[in-house]
Amino acid sequence: MSEPRKIIIDTDPGQDDAAAIMLGLGSPELEILGITTVAGNVPLSRTSTNARIILEFCGRTDIKVFAGADRPIARPLVTAEHVHGKTGLDGPELHEPQMPLQPQHAVDFIIETLKCEAAGTVTLCTLGPLTNIALALEKAPEIAGRVRELVMMGGGFFEGGNITPAAEFNVYVDPEAAAAVLKSGIPIVMMPLDVTHKVLTLKSRVEKLRAIGNRPAKALVEMLEFFERFDVEKYGSDGGPLHDPTVIAYLLKPDLFSGRDCNVEVETASPLTAGMTVVDWWQVTSRRHNARVMKDIDADGFFALLAERIGRL
């Protein structure tokens, strides 16, 4: 077996973030160097607590958690308790985590790790607003050339937005950060709503997770049963989209996905469309490609992978 791929997970948990972290923890192909938290779905104090709760659910207190930005670069924080509940992980009974938060700031941990590890060996997996990554690039621009790849959940094009008609939540919360990251020259893979709205937590899929029976699976099922109620009501679907685990699944099985290289720009000026990702899918401009944008996914293959890996925890 080849050396595990080194990753940093930057996250704002969130039930779907929990699924992504669990998928990473159950996958020996990945070495999680650390988890960095950002304000997004819920405020920073809560995302930092939630990341540690998830690790404790999985018995992985060896992985360190670093708290990062508590607000976007240039805007007031917008959160999503209306989707994720007051804690961000509503569903299971939550405990106060015993493992400590690291004293080092997430931005400094990201910079230090990218400088210490060999260039081109660390992948950034971003599951929330891109504030921490943008701040790291601003503080140490030289790290851009050291990142192997950045795989992000964010944006939308044919699917539109989920927090406004035009914008997906992660990009909407901090459009200035997303714009900076997309201009950085880092190789980027983007998982937009066009992909994530195809991976629905259908009852049959949730039942397969429930049948696993271990503590992480039980907690995740309880989270998903809470989380999906919002999207079931909103979209009239059987189950809600499971956004963030697509990032980790791509690292494990890229052949589950299809997409193309595009130019992606982020709207930062218009009050009407702030946070919109303008994806040149049809290549109608001469703007430089800056992201591989995914559009389709083998949803059954994705859920089979998720169940298999959570079964290993």
C-alpha cells in the first residue's frame, strides 16, 4: 500500500461535516494531520467543541483540533442554526468533550504544517467557509505553491444557491475568502451543490448506516435524522443532501465523480448575488481555468463507501 495521503480538514461542524470527518477517520489511505475549525454553520466556539465531540465519538483523541477565524474577513458572520440546530450537531445526545483544544491558532497551524511537510504532499479539505485558508495565504503567500490540492465543498452553478437564490452557504458566508483562494493558484477541486444535491440521505441508505451498529454510526444516524428534516421540507425529497463527505470521498475514489476544468469567479460586490460562484462551464470566456468543477456523482457508490468506512471505526 502506498503512503497515506496527508490532509488537513478545515471544518465548521455541522452534521454533514461529522459524516466527512468520520469518513476520513475510517480510511487508512488518509493521514489526518489536524482538524482546523472556522465559524460557519455555528459560531467558532461551537464548531471547535463539535470537532472534538466527533473525534471522541470515534475514539480518535490522538488527532489535534485547532480553532481558527471567528468571523469572515470583511462581513458579519451568518450562521445556519435553522438547518443544523442550536448546537450544529443536533440529533444525538452530546457530551462536553474531554480532549483539549490546541493553543495554536488554526491559521498558524496550517502555515507551519505546509512549511514543515514536503512541498506538494499536503491536501487541504475545506468543508466550511474558506476564511482560515484565505488568512493563511494572506499571512504567508508562499504556502500556495506547497499545497498538493485543495478540495472544497462550496458553490453551485446550474443548481443555484441554498442560502440565497444565487449563493451556496459556505461561499456566501465569506465571499472575499473564497475569491482569494480561487485566485491563489492552488490546484482546486470544487464540490458544488450540483454534486451534493445528488447524494440524498434516502431512508434505505440511512437504514444501512443504522445497521452498522457502532457508536459513530449510531450518532451519525441520529444527526442525519435531524439534519434532513430541513431539506425534506424545502425540496420535497426523500432525505437531504449530504454535502461535505463528497470532499473526502473524492480523495478515496475520484472515479465516483465527473466534472471539468473551468474558470470560477466569486461575486463580492452585488447585494443581490453576493457569494455567487460564476462558473464558466461552457468555456465562453478566455478566463484562466482555476478549478476542476465536479457536476456528477455515482450516489450509490458514494453511500457504499461511506457505510463501509464508518463500519471500520
